[in-house]
Amino acid sequence: MDGKQRKNIKIGALVDIVLKKDQRTGTLTRGHVKRLLTNSAQHPHGIKVMLAEGDQVGRVQNIVDETAKK
């Protein structure tokens, strides 16, 4: 599922994000959403979130499992 729409992302969902340091390589990091950081309804580069694992921040590229709970 697309990570560019805020309505698609729920707290606890399993997502793939790209961290700021990995934007050039496109390396993805997988984790569960702890907080939504983007306030707008959509963003062309993906909604910015904080992961529960290590408080890493990045933009959602893929939603792996929207019903997952940590």
C-alpha cells in the first residue's frame, strides 16, 4: 500500500521507511509506527513517521501490514 497518504498509515502498522541518511541509496528500514510526524493529508515523498524500534525517523515507502501491533 502507498505511504504517501496519511489516512493509510495507522499507529502500530508495520512499514518500510527510508531514513534521511539512506535517501541517496534508497535503503529501507522496517518497523512499527510509533508516531505520525507529517500533519498534511499527503506528501509526495511519503509521510514522515517515527518507528517504535530505536525511535528512527523517516518517510514511509511501503505499508507492509496495516493491522500489525507491536
